[in-house]
Amino acid sequence: MKNQKNVLFIVIDQLRADCIFGSLAEKIQLPNINKLISDSTAFKAHYSVANPCGPSRASLLTGQYAMNHRSVRNGTPLNANTVNIAEQMRKLRYEPMLFGYTDTSLDPRSVHPNDPAIATYEQSMPGFSEKLEMRLEESYPWRSFIKQQGYPDRSYDDFYKPVQDPNGPKRIDAPAFYRAEHSDSAFLTDQTIQTLQVRTEQNWFAHVTYIRPHPPFVAPEPYNDMYANTDFAQAKTFNDSNSLDHTHPYLAIQQELMNSHEVVQGDFAKADKRDPEVARTMRSMYLGLITEVDHQVGRLIDFLKATDQYDSTLIVVTADHGEMLGDHGIWGKQTIYDKAIHIPLIMRDPQNSVAHGSEVTALTESVDIMPSILHWCGMEKLPNALNGSSLLPFLQGVTPKHWREHIFYELEFGEPAKPTLFQTRLDIDLHQANVAILREEKYKLVHFNGALAPLLFDLESDPDETINLADNAEYTSVLVDMLQKMLNHRMDNADRSLSDMQVSAQGTVNF
């Protein structure tokens, strides 16, 4: 198609930035992603603005902070009137195709109470055409495919349990029961290519979402133990009872909750994750899953090149959030530390080769991706509701004037159905169980609601975030300055879906 203009928007679940750009990346085989980086723009200071999966993807796909879209936890409905990327792409004559999931909880006011669509938080965001359902808790097409391959019948509850050798010792990193060519990542790629291969004469938008390396950690051969003997960075834990992780009320409760947090399924589900060898093995499995996804991303890129679409497709590769991997004794992403929110972003604009192979160290956020895609596809006036800014100038080799000097992140740690341990132990209600973070290059402010003590880190001298300066009199002015910046940020970015408009006799301004 002449002047074809496509978008391949890939999200890799729970992928932390240093696995692509940092010390861990030096030990992982990532031939395809590394090759793409050399031919793209790499954003090395990119951050998610919310956690966990549902809220992070809500921000990613609406371009809004959680304080505005308010889908703040897995299962919290997203207002049916919220602007999102799928509905906006339709205005540009694109069918927004979804291969995977968006983890969107639908607005119960928009559907009948008996509709099964509101029985799961893993629904598709309105506006998307769900070409392939690959929700973690469902994945019916993949399960059907597995059945067709002749594997022995097993409950879906057992899909992510490793298969132990009956004649050998039990291993945490024993392989999955399926072969690599039949994995969930491989199946997702197969189905995406199958759908796209007959769309080479039209503009298309494909949102492809890999569940891996999200737990439970289990991988097919050879990815399950390919890094078992690799010398890579180990988890940094701070187990001294006087350390911040054990003295701050919120962090101490989080440490307690880690005792029952499962990262793998099967015989080792209750394994002691603080055991260095257990943590090392789990880390190696995580890295293996990333290499598996790298292989699948390579297949998608090879498809674009083979069909002469590589130079007519905007490629975006990112993650929804990070993974602690045992750092600070924490596994998962629902925490305040950088490893949970620092994520990779790779963008290849085929129209601007000047920035190919370049690196951007300016602070960017997940809310910037939606306006960037809309801008690239030709939308001249972006919706008022967006909090993010287009990254197209960076893709053209230009750093915008007055670019942001901080990122903003939010996390809820309460639940409406049953109070969490945080709520009961700290004696706070649902509306107080939340935290907001303002992070600059040097300082990071962690402001808790519910009268909990704040945290202030100097990231230059303390990159592991271990020393709280908030109660240090020498940093009082820094604390006040950061608090003021956070308040200003919230005021600057309050929902302006309608507030930027004005009704008049001549019509509505900014409509």
C-alpha cells in the first residue's frame, strides 16, 4: 500500500528497565531487542505512573494519571466516558486490534448486572477489537490450541506448574509441560502474524501484549534454566532490623506480606524467597522468560521486514510496570521503589532515521505513549483529558523546551471488599490507603496518605533508596520544595476533559 502507516504497539508485562538497559541486560541474550534498539530511539529514564497491571494499563491506554482515570486497582471500574487510545484511533480510520489483554474493569453502569463482562477485571478496554483473547486467568484460545497438540489433559490451574523429573531431584526451575513453540508467548505471536499477514494493503494498529515474564515463573525448555550458571547481579536485600525496610510502618508490613507471596507454583510455591539460592534461581527463570519474549518480538519484526512494512510501521516496545526481583526483599511491583516503576521504552519512527540509535535520558512517563502514537498517526488536536506529552520531537532528534523535570507515580494499597493488612494495622480507611511519588533526577519524595511518615531519598548518593532524609533537619527545605512541587503537579494535571472548554453564544471553545 502506498504511504502505508502502521502502528505495532508491544507491551511486555512486568519487565524492569535494567533487564534491557542496565547491569542485568549485560547477562541476558536479547539479540532482537538489542538490534531494534540500535535502529530506534531508546528512552532510558522512562517510568510507569501507576501499579499494578490494571491501573498501569489504564494510564498507558488513556494517557491519564490514576488521580484522573481513577481505575486505581485491579478490579476498579474505568469510567465508560474515559478517553482511550482505541476510541481515538477509530477517529483516524484505524481498527484498534488487540492481541492479548488490557486488564480493564468495565463500568458497571454501562452494562446489565447479569453481563459476564463485569465478572472479571481482565476485560478489554472499550473500542478495541479483541482479535485474540490471552487473559492470564482465561486464555481459552491458547488452552484449546494446547489441547489440539495432543498434550495430556490437565486443569488450567496446573498449566504453570513445572514438570518434575520423577527420577531426579525436584527443581524450582523444572520446565513447563509444553514445548517452546507451543508456549503462550509463541501462540500470541503466531496469531498476530496470521491476522496481520492479510492486512499488508491497509493501515493497521496492533496492540500486542505479552504476559511474560509476569509470574508465575515457569518456562519451557531451554528458557527455564538457560541462566542457571550465569553470574548476574543478585538481589539487594537489607535485612537488618534497623533498616528502613523494617522500621517504616508501610515497608515493614510489606516485608511481612512477602512471607506468603508466591512467585512460582507447584512444589516450591512456599519456598523461602530470602534464601539467596532460591532468589537466584527465580531470577534466572525471569531472565529466561525475557529471552523467550525477545525471540517472539524478533519474529514480529522479521514479519514486518519480510512483508516490506518495517519502514512504514511505528514500533513501540515498552512494559506496564517493573518487578522487584527480590530487591529490598520484595517480589512483584506494588511498592514504592524505582525497580517497580522504571521500565524500558523503545520507539522506532521509520520517518525519522536521524534519531535511530539514539538515547534519551530526559524523564518520560507511560502517559506519554498515547499522545505520541496519536500525534504520529496525524491527530492534530489531542484530547484535553491527556496528561502526557508527545515524544515525537525526541524521535526527530530534538529535545523539547521546558520538558518535565520529574515523574509522578501513584499506588493504592487498600481494598474495598475486605480491608488489607495495611488498612487494619495502620488504622486507615480505604481513601487513606494510598501513596504518591514525585521523582526528580536527584531527589525522590514518597508521600503517604493517612498521616504516615514520608520518605525522601537522594538518588545520586543513595540509588538503592535505603536512607530516609525526610526527618533530617538539613533536608527540611528540600522536603518542603518537593511537597510544593507535588501539589503543583496535581493542580496542573487535574482532570481537564471539560474544564478547558467554555460554552458561549458562538459555540463551545476548545471543543
